[in-house]
Amino acid sequence: MGKLKDVNKKIEETVVGGYKKIEETVVDGYKKVEDTVVSGYKKVEDKFVDKFLKKDGETVEEAKERIKKEQE
């Protein structure tokens, strides 16, 4: 019975290790997609604020802060 337990333990470790590798790959892929999407959104947002909402002499960040305060 000891050999059977050892074999089952090795199978278990292999399967769990495989699932962990798959999990890490999926999570890493999701994070990369998320970072790309958020980064793209921020670029579009900054360009929009720069073109349509920024007042003379104001930076994009200052314009965002001003708009945020106006919303409150």
C-alpha cells in the first residue's frame, strides 16, 4: 500500500503543479490586458481633457483636478 500512496502523491503533485502553471499564465495574461486597456483609456482621457476641457495655462492634471472639484 505504501507504493500506491507514493504514486498517488506524485500524480497529485503533478496535477496541482500543472493547474498552478495554468492559473499563473491566465492571471498574468489578464493583468497584461488590463494594464493595456487602462493605459489606453488614460491616454484617450488625457487627450480629451487637453483638447476640450483644459483652460489657458492649465496642465492636463490641473484641469482634471479642477473638474473633479467642480463635480463635488
